[in-house]
Amino acid sequence: MIWVNCVAQANIDPTDRGIAYGDGLFATMRTGAEGILFFETHQARLTAGAARLGFQWQMSEALQQQLQALATEYPQHCIKLIVTRGVGGRGYTPPETVKPTEIVSVHTIPSHYIQWQQRGICLKTSSIRLGLQPLLAGIKHLNRLEQVLIKSHPLPQGFDDWLVTDIEDNVIESSMANVFFIKGNCVFTPSLALCGVAGVMREQVMLALLEQNINIECLPVGAERLIEFDSAFITNSILGIVDVLAIDSLTFTRTPITAQLRQTLSLIL
């Protein structure tokens, strides 16, 4: 089922700028017993992302009520919310008057995510590297062709997802999740100042680590540094937190930190 501007199975205008130019952003939100996990943070990130793209958007009360009702009806699911700048003609120039389009859909959580949480995963470095664009870095905009190209390549046997670097060979993320590394008593996560998506779960994990007095640093992580780390894990709003057992030929040990975080943040699938 798909809803457009709170109307079930409504049509999307073919001149919508989200279709024409990827002019918009989206969020994928997990539902649970208490509703949508980290709902306010998702809203704040979408509002901030729209401002970065140059248009105003705030979640209406009607949309909030719709999403919460869907969360009650579909616990342990994924709700995807797309917000575009709306209809805007043929050219690149944004319209002076903006009426955003809101598209909502509900999806099941992939069953293998439970297995990933339980056993961990292995990553293979992708040959496709991310370009640098600080004006778009961090936000979850609709221009995801780099990820489409990455995911269009079949993974080698024994690997579960791609590790993605930028064109300067800095580690950025997996194809669909943020990545963290551990060395001794310190946790590191790559800087996303030039590219990549700053996920809601990434933010929650960083806050939880600080509350537990665990040192967390956000800095550039060159691919050559992977050999330095003891452990690694990935995060996103749907799969939660998953241990990384290997990247290419490098192996990592599982850390008790991930189990603690899954418990603290209620992320166990």
C-alpha cells in the first residue's frame, strides 16, 4: 500500500521534481511496540535535509497521526517516507512556490537481518567509489544512483554487503549502513563531511556511547587503516546494529559493546 499526501493509492504527478531530478529526501523508520523508533529524530533530520536543499518542510499533524497509526497496525515493519519538493516544471530551476509531496509506504523487515544480528556479516570493498559533494554530504537525498551501481554488482560468495570508500580511498559506509570501528577502548566512525549518509541510528549509537563514557571519535578513516582495528560493526534504522566479522581478507573479533547497545536502544530483532 502506498499513500501520497495521506491519500491511499493516490497518483504521483509525473512532473514531480522527485521523479525528474531526485529533488527530495527520504527516511526509513522501524516500527516497534512503542511506535516508530526515534520518530522525533527522523522528523528533525528530514526537516534539516529539506532546508539544506532549499525548501521548507515540517511534518504535519495529519502525517504524524497517519504514521503512528501505521506503526500500530504494522509493528516490526519498515515505514518509508519520501518528501519531494513537489511539482516544478521541466527545468532545473526550483519553483518559487513549493508544495512538497509526501509518499508513505510500509514494508516487511528482511528476514535475514535477524540472522545478521545473531551471527554477524562479512563485507567486501566495492570497486565503485563515492564522489565528494559537501553540499549534499550527510543527508539522505533521493539521488542514490551511486548505491544503485554498487548494489548492481553481485557479491562474491561468503560476503553479505559492500564496504564503500570515496574517491580519495577513505572508508565511508557500507552500501546501506554506517560503519564503526573499535581499537582498544576507543570507537571510531568515518567523517561524513564530504559524502555519505549520516544515519539516525549512527547518531543514536554515538549518543549512547557517550552516555556510557566510551570514547567515540568521528574522523577520516583511510582504507589502509583497517588493519589497525580490533572490531567493527554497521548500523541503520532497520537492521539496528550488526557485527562485522571480516572486511575482505581482514578478520575482526566480536565486541560486547554491540550487544549492550542493542539492549540499551531496544534494537533486538
